[in-house]
Amino acid sequence: MDKLKNSGFYKLKFFISPQEFKSILKLFEHKQAQFHLTNYARTEHDLNQVYEAYQAFYEYFTAVEKRNDYHPFFVYSISVASDHESSGFFARNEGVHFPYGGQWAEDELPCILLSFPKGFQINLEDEQGKYYIYEDIRDHKPLTYTFFSEITGSIKKMTKPLRFSAHDADAMKEQKPSVRISHDAIHDLSKSWIFSKYGLVIDGM
């Protein structure tokens, strides 16, 4: 039995301005989406609180001076209900490594990872006991998959692949992370503390 079939996640990593993020949140309004922190209490946040959390995350990395009093994080499980389906996504901040003087820099560039499981767990039983397999999520949650595609499609329209140059051991070297970034976010990030600290250069600006 191939348990790995349909395992893994559909993913999109991105960094966009708070205003652009607000337009993405509007898509969630129509789906009665619920955003929960991944703490023990599973605290629910409304869209305004989600926006404020993203804005704080964004402003930390785009500020001219680094704040040392806190480090932002943005982690939510998102449940979505549409017709007879209920499913969900996961959003969390991740760091983009880059070299600095022959090793990895101590800081990382920001992005948000939006993910959606490829598999739908089916519990089965045979003479050897209980087991499960993953079937294609698109067969079981087509509406949720379509909605995920709508969100990622909207983000892709306002972004392009992030390309920047960093100081490797002895030369500037182009970095090609699997992250998409908007024009506004590029503009803000290029003036940030992290760019000036490490002498990073956005390619194509």
C-alpha cells in the first residue's frame, strides 16, 4: 500500500504589503473563514486582528531600524466552510536564508507560507488491523481546493519571484528562493534595516 501517495502540501510562499494582504483577506470574508492561533486555547482572531498581526510582522522587517524588544510571528490555522465541505489551510511565517561572508547570515528575510494538504485521510481496516491511506484532496474537497487556488492565484497576480544578491564568501551572488514578492514589498524591503545591515541588493530594481 503506497501511503506516501497524495502526501505533502500545496504551498505558496509570499511577502506582500499590508494593503495587498487586506485584499486577500477580503476573499476569506465570503467563506466564513475562521482564523485560530495555534496555541493551546486555539484563540480565534477576526479579520482585523489577523490584518494587525500581519502588519506588525511586515513592519518589523521593513523598518529602517531593527527592534530588539520583540520578534514577530504570524501563525494561523484557517478553517473554511463552503456548502457541505469543511476544510482548512495553514499560514505561518518562515525565514529566507541567505549567505553573508561565506556563512549563513544570522537574520533571515521574511515570508508567509500558505499550505493546504494534498491528501485526505481515509481510515480503513483489514485482517491485520486498522490503517489509513491518503486519497487526493481534490476528489474529497473540490470547493476548498478551488478556493485555495483562487487565493494563491490572486497572490501570484500581484507578485513575482524574489531575486536578490547577497555577499557570499568573496562576491555578490544571486539568490533564488521559492518566494514571491510584490512590487510594494520589494520597495519597502529594499530600504529596511536587514538590507542595509547585509548590503543586499534587489535584482531588477
